[in-house]
Amino acid sequence: MNMSTRMIGSLATAAVATAVLATAAIAGTDVQSALLAQWRVDAGQEFSAARGRALFERRANDWSCSSCHTADPRATGRHVVTEKSIRPLAPASNPRRFTDRTKVEKWFRRNCNDVLNRDCTALEKGDVLTYLVSLK
Ligand code: HEC
């Protein structure tokens, strides 16, 4: 590959990346799609709502995700320690969910570590989000 071909290639990559970022900023649902697309690449496997649900309800460390978010993520949750109410996690009943990348990653990290003693994998995050958006 000569110098100019390489330059054109990287300019094209930069243009595509800019377009993706600009699109993601327009609407919240695009954040969801962007997260799923990124995790899909990292996981190298299709997501499963059934697996997401199983993870959501699996108890480890005395807790499961449903301990605070309830077994129906469309419902208002309740923090098991502070007893503070938690707005529903499923986008069907709370459209503001999964619209802020930083918030999503922060809480996945924190909650997976509380429940599983480790970060969730890209596959686990993709499964859980696929389960949550499947709830109507
Ligand atoms: C000890 C209580 C507790 C447990 C257990 C828990 N969460 Fe949460 N979760 C919270 C709180 C508190 C917030 C932040 C407050 C809010 O956003 O309403 C939150 C927020 C989130 C968010 C942010 C979503 C967004 O875009 O706003 C995700 C994702 C999430 N939790 C997933 C999980 C998963 C997956 C598990 C199981 C591995 C889990 N949570 C277990 C309390 C909990």
C-alpha cells in the first residue's frame, strides 16, 4: 500500500467514526444500539434475552440484580440496603434508561461487582440489555 492509499483509508475511517458518534448523540435509542453493537463485536456471539433473564435473577453473594430491581424490571425497585426507591430499569417503563453511556457502564461495573464480585463480560451486558429491551 502506498502512502496516499493509506491516508485515504484512515481519512475514511475517521469520517465513519465521526458519523457514528454524531448519530449516537441524536437520540437515546441510538446509545442502546451503539452499546449493543460494540458489545456484540467484543463478545463475538449473538445475545440471548433468556440468558439475560437468568443472569438477572441468579443469586450470588446473597444478591441478584432482581434484589434491587425486582423480578419485573418494569416495576419500581427498592435498594436492599438503603431501601431507597429505584426507578424501573426496563426502557419500556423508563425511557431514560440506557441513554447515557457513562451511566450505563458505571452502574454495570458497580452492580456486577456487588453481585458477582467481578465485572460483567460484554456477552453478559449484551444479554441483560437484550432481555430488558424485550420487555414491553
Ligand atoms: C444493591 C442494589 C442493586 C443491585 C443488587 C443491582 N443494582 Fe443496578 N442499580 C442500582 C442503583 C441504586 C442504580 C442507580 C440508580 C438509578 O439509576 O436509578 C442502578 C442502576 C443500574 C443501571 C443503570 C441503567 C441506566 O442506564 O440508567 C444498570 C444497567 C443496572 N443497574 C444493572 C444491574 C445489573 C445487571 C445488576 C445485577 C448484576 C444490578 N443492576 C444489581 C442498584 C442495584
